[in-house]
Amino acid sequence: MATVEEGPLPYNLWQGESSSSSSSSNPLDAVLFGGISLLIGVSCRTLLRRTTIPYTVVLLIIGIALGSLEFGSIYRLGKLGNGIRIWADIDADLLLAVFLPILIFEGAFSMEVHQIKKCMAQMLLLAGPGVLISTVLIGAAVKLVFPFDWNWKTSLLLGAILSATDPVAVVALLKDLGASKKLSTIVEGESMMNDGASIVVYQLFYRMVLGKSSGCIAVLEYLAEGSFGSVMIGLVFGMASLLWLRLIYNDTLTDFSLALTVSYIAYYTAQKEAEASGILTLVALGMVFAMSKDTHRAGGKQSMHEFWEMIAYIANTLIFILSGVIIAQSIFSIGYLDNNTGRSWGYVFLLYIILQVARTIVVFAFYPVLCYFGYGLNWKEAIIIIWSGLRGAVGLALSLSIKDASGDPKYLSSETGAMFVFLTGGSVLLTLIINGSTTQLLLSLFGMDALSESEKIMVNYAKHQLLRKAEEFSRICSGSNNPFDWITVGGYATCIKDVCEDTVWPPCTTNHGYLEINDMKTMRVCFLKATREAYWSTFNEGRITESSISVLMESIDEAIDLATQGLHDWNYISTRLKFPGYYKFFSTSVCPPRLTKWFVLKKLQDSCHICSAFIHAHRIARQLLLDYTGDNGNAAIVVAESEVEELDARKFLENVKNSMPEIIHQTESRQVTFSMLKCLDKCLSNMEKDGILTEKVVLHVHDLLQNDLEKLLRSPPSVRIPKPGDVLSIHPLLANLSPAIQSDLECSVNSILKTPGCTLYTKGSKLTSVWLIGNGSVRSRRSPFPIHCHVDSTYHQGSVLGLYEALAGKPYLSDMVTDSVALCVEIKLELIISVLARGNGVEELLWKECTIVVSKLLAPDMFKKFSMQEVRSIVDERSVMNTFSSQEVIETSHHSINFLLRGCLRDQSTKQLIECPAVLPCSILSESIPYSSANGTAESSGSCSYSKYKVVKPARIVRIDISAV
């Protein structure tokens, strides 16, 4: 089977008509054309600022006019004309490499990440299968309808060139028209992706036209490599750039330079070195940067937006005027090849109709699927997507590459190459002029640019607020002695004229009502947007980190999508607060302890920052909502929903405080430190404004402050996790051991930081270690009894798990799983045995210690209301431990609860054999507390005040007085 032959993408030159004057032209004339083009762009932007005429369409027409004067008339444009010819003769590959990294990256970077995620399936569907179907439809129509003597490969080659909507044209159009974010995202994303995909398809058919055959499998492999390879290159460059940006603090110029540089290098790497699609690489790169743009603080984010908007504006101006020049050149070139110019223009209009029909078939063929994914799609939006399928500079460049490569009658004749440029140029011209200039009309016809009822209410409210402010201003001005004309003043305040109750000024209003929003969705969206602004304020104050603000912003986007169902921002946040499954790797012995500490504590710190910011922002948003809406019933509902979510956030912080208080201390210390440094920076700014300090002094002190802020960012206060020796030294049991034993324990134990959901040991497994909980909590998951019994006991700081099993020589009684981040100290069984061998009452101390865990494990219903410290106090003050020999008879009282820790008993009344561990029943206990044995189970009768048991094997029983419990 033949394989796809690799080779460079064959669009290298945009050749203009050669002329005798071009050889004598000064290269500096190219600068004149660039300057004149930018001047034209500024003039058009100024004149069209308050109109609905697309800016790019006007630039294209002006470019065609300039090209027509230079190439199609006897009147030459002098030095400007020489500049036009120089730009028209520039290498096409170089031209695309200069403009596309700016335009494609800026388009992808400016898109909303949340919108991209939601609409990704729709974009991929139109950009993948949609391009292939469109290529086949256009190619088949050209082959069957047009009277050209082209084979199928040549027709499909033209179909590949015309199948993709051009991202440069589409992005520029939608920005000018102010389309909805949802629609703009689908159209922009699809145009960027399918343009890159169409280049890969174009390369395949170009090789086929040149006689290089390929098998089906090889073709599919090449398409996959060209597409996925391009995306991977963009992702790699994007992730590497983000890591680099983390090393930069408060240096906006470096941020801009890095983003611009990486976009060009990534495009070159994909387009030339990897022979993939540079456009798809730029799309992936721009989306990676878009995911991180929320991590720029207010000033930096605004500057980044303005920077890319400016350079994209310059690139758009130049490329659309130049496209117009190239189209004019192709129009007059075709006149030399075809005497019947009218017939050629007929082909262009026919091709335009074919393009619209093909795009209509593609969109409506996938319409059911497009309606299912993302935000869905209605028929009006589908028509807008069809109508916004513009062609532009990229397709024109591909056709020019065909013209440059033509000349061999066996494959591509010169006439075929010229016709490719003419048909493509004509398609670009018609789609931009017809579709581009009428899209706004179509949006208005469908009512897609009209205000909703809620928005109209907000507009009216805003006008009344402005009117009230004007009334306050008029009262202040009326007290001054300066003469002025109220009629003149009022004549310029037309924005509030329709809500002004008086026909003369100064105004007077009696409307002091609140904003009345009857739509619950709109009310929640207003609340969420206020919350978002509060997040931004918190981030700019330095109270939360970059990773935290990303999660918070994503939660707002998700909640807005679900605003009809209630407030759901906490639902999203709560899922992000959980530890992912792969974090369990950090709790294994394979992972270095320092790496475990860094990842686990970083996750906890970010979670605390997120919860703190959530509580703070919701309080601000609730107050703002009440201030603007008053006693509105819908507002009260939203406020109640917010308060419920705040309780969940506070509960999370309380759990962290109880399990890992060091995290809360670190979080508070960081916030206080940043606030103090910002306060110092503000104080310095005030002294500078007052003129007390010289510029040199201000710069010197400002650099010192910036160094401190950067140090805080790079090396925030570390979390001091207790060492194993510290955990052992403060434990009540170990404090009663001899110094020699304490020293041996401190030298032999290991501490491990466990993430939630990690299993310390499982029921029935062989005993290997005893676990001391230094911080956090652990929960028992399976009953220690043979019968079904729900066990839900939690063990906090100071619990010694597995100690009873070590003393009794039994396997583990139940599953023990971490319920939070827990600092667990592992004590090997061999060390426990060696400690027991030393005597001196050590065994009695250990038996008493294990009673604390056993009581919660065997009688969870009775002891679950007590904390570990309270259970320890009960055991210390109210328990008595005794040992009994065989054949002794034991009586239990209803005033106590008895745990059989070792040995075997027989119930004198039921003759039931009871083996350790077990709860000896008494009248005060619930019947839900069973006791277990190897042979069976029994339940408390609930009617006796005491019970008698006969010792079968030497037993150890602890009796706890519960009369006062």
C-alpha cells in the first residue's frame, strides 16, 4: 500500500504582475503602502464607529479599488503603486507567517474558556466531518456543473480550498457586529479549527493532483497526524509558556513579549518543521493562554487585552486591504485568459450559490446533533452559522500557491491556476460583501440583537438612577453663584430625557423604587455577576492565589448556565475541593515525603483560599442585591440560597481547622502579610503624590517593596507539619512511658500524610502496624461483627488504631479509611512487641489506651456524641479493668457497659459462647448493640438489670460506669 509522501505545504508566493517599473521601485515604497493602509484603517474606523457597516468589508472594497487603479487602468499610483506591487509580490508563506500568528492567537485567546468547553463538540463536528463533506459537495458541483476540463482530483482540490470558513474574516465580522457569546464561540471556534483541517485536506488532494497516490489507511493516518499533531504542539508550547510565566511577577511587558514570541515559534515549528497545521497549533496555544488569563490581576489583564486588540487591529487592516489588492489583480489577470469576462463572472456567482448550498447541507445534516451538545442550537442560530461562512485571506493564499505551482499541462495548467485564483478571489469578494454586510440585518430580522424584557427593565432602572443623580447634581449647582443655562445643560442629557417627568430643567423625579426583576434566572445571574466582581476585588487585593481565582471564575460560569435551577456555584466548587483519585499516589511509600507534603498541602491551601473568598464574595453580593432590589421576593429567595451555600463553605473550613489547623494559620498569615505590604505600597504612593519624596527615592523604596511582594508570591509562609517526635511527645499515653521507651519510639516511627479516602488497613488483614493519628480524622467503614451492623465511628487526633489487635493478637477488626487529610504515624508491630517486653506496667497502659478506640468501635451509638478527648476522660475517670481466671462467674450491672477485650465467656442464661472482642449486654444498652463470637451472635434482651457470665478462658474486661454519662 502506498503511503502519503511528506513535503512542505506548497503555498510559497503571491506573485503580482511583473512590470518594468517594479524592478526600479524603491523597497521603501512598501513602507508607504503599509502606512497608507493603516491611515485608511484609522479613517474607516472613525467614520464607521456608530454604524452597523462591517469594518473589514469596507477595507476589502478599498483594497480592490487600489488594486484596480494599479493593475487595471492606465492611471498608475506612483510610489504607492510600487508599494502595492512589492506587497503583492511578497512570499505568501512569509506573509501568512507574519499575520496569522497574531490574528489566530488573538482570536483564540479572546474566547471564553467556559464557552469553548461547552461548544467544543459542536465546533469539532463542523470542523472535522463538516470540512470533508463540504469538500466533496463543492468538488462534485464544480466537476458536474462547470464546463472546465478538470478531473475529480482537481475539482476536489478547489473544494478543499473553499470548504473552510476563514477565521480572520469571521472573527473580525462577529466582533464588529457584537453577536452573542454562544453564537460567536461556535462560529469563531469552527472557523479556526476547520481552516487548519482544510489545509491538511488540501495538502492531500494537491499531492494526488501531482500524481502521488495514497492508500485509504495512509490517508486517514496522515489526517490524524496532521490534526492531532498540530494540537499537541500547541499544547506543549502553551504549557511551557505558562510555567515560564509563573516565574514572572508584575512585569506586563515580559508577559506580552513571551506570548507574542511563542505564537510565532509555535506556528513555525508546526508549519515548517513538523509539516502540520500551524493554524490548529495557534488555536490550541491561544486556548491554553485563554485558560490562564483570569490569573492576571486587573491592570495586567486589561493591558493584555488592549495589547492583543491593537496588534490584531493592525494586522486585520493590512491583510484585508492586501486581500482586496490581490482579488483585483486576479480579476484583471483572468481578462487576459478569457475573452468572455462576463461568463467568468457568471461562474463566480454560480460558485457562490454552490458554497451557500453546501454549507446549508452540512449545517442541517448535523443539526440534530448540534442541538444536543453544548447549549443547543435553534433554527435561527443555524441560519446565522450558515450565513457567516465567509471566505478570506487564507483560502486566497492557498489558491495563489496553486497558481505558482501550475504550468505543467500534465497536472495543472497555467489557465487552471489562474482560474483557481479568480474563483477563490471572487468567492472571498462575494461572501464578504453579501454575507458580511447583511449579517447584522439578519440578526435584527430574527430579533437576536434585541433586548429581553429583563434587560429593558434594567435599562429603565439605570436611566432613573442617572436621573436621580442628575437631580442631586442640580441641587448642588443651584446653590452656586455662577450663571449657567439649564436648558443648554439639559439638551446634552438626552440619555435620560424619556424618563424625565419634567419638560424643563433642573429635573425632578418622584421615582425612588428598587430594581424589579420578576425573572428568577435574571435575578440569580445578577447575583452571580456581583459575586464575580467581588472575586476580582479579592484577587486584586492578594487574598487568593491564581489557581483559586480560576476555580472561582469557572464556578460562576457553570452557575450561570444552571441559573434556572437555583444557585449552583458551590456545587461546582465542592467537586473541585475534593482530592482527585491520583492523589492517593502521594500517600504511598513510593512517593517522596517532601513531594507528598507539597502537593497535599498546596491542595488544602488553595481549597481554604477558595472557601474564604466564596464566603466573602457571597456576603458582598447579598448586600448589593438587597440594596438594589429591596424587599423583592425573588431577591429573598436568592439570598436564602446563598446563605445555605455559605453554611456548606463554613463547614468545610471548620473541618479543615479541626483536622489541619496549620493550614488555616498559614492562610491567614499569607493574607495578612500581603495586606500589610499593599498598605505600605499605598503609603509610598501617597508620599509620592504629596511631593515629599524624590523620584529616585520612590523608585528605590518601590523596588524594595516589589521584592518583598515577589518573595511572598514565590515563597509564601510554609505550613509547619508536626514531626513524629512532636506527635508522640504530646500524646497522653506516651507521656506516661519511660524516657528510654519514648526515645526508642521517636527514632523508629514514620509519619505519612494521607489524603482523604486512603485505606490504612482492611478488615481481616494481617496486623503489621499500629497507627497514631497526629492530625485529621479516620473513619471505620465495615462492622467488626459477623452480622450486619452499621458502623460509622470517626477517630480524631490522638487515636491509636490497631493497638487492640496488637495486644490481643488478632487481625484488623474493621476497615479504617482516612476521612480527611490526616497525618498518620506508623508504629511497626515489632516495636510494640519490644515495648511490651520491657514490663513496668506498660501493658496495662496500652490496654487502657486501646479501650478508647474499642469503645467507639463496638458501641458507636453510645460514644459517637463524644469527642476523642471526652472518651479519653470517661475511660480515665470511670473505667475499671480486671482480669479473670477460668470458671469464675462475672455479674454486669445496668449502670455500666462492659467490654470483653480478651478471653471467652458463656452467658449463664442463654448458654451462648461469647468471644472477644464483644460488648457484654446490659439493660441500659440499645438492642442495636450486638456482641459477637466465633460461633454466633446474640442481642440484649433489654429486660434484665444484670447478667451473669462464666469465664471459659482467662478474660480481660473493662467496665465503664455510664450512670452519669
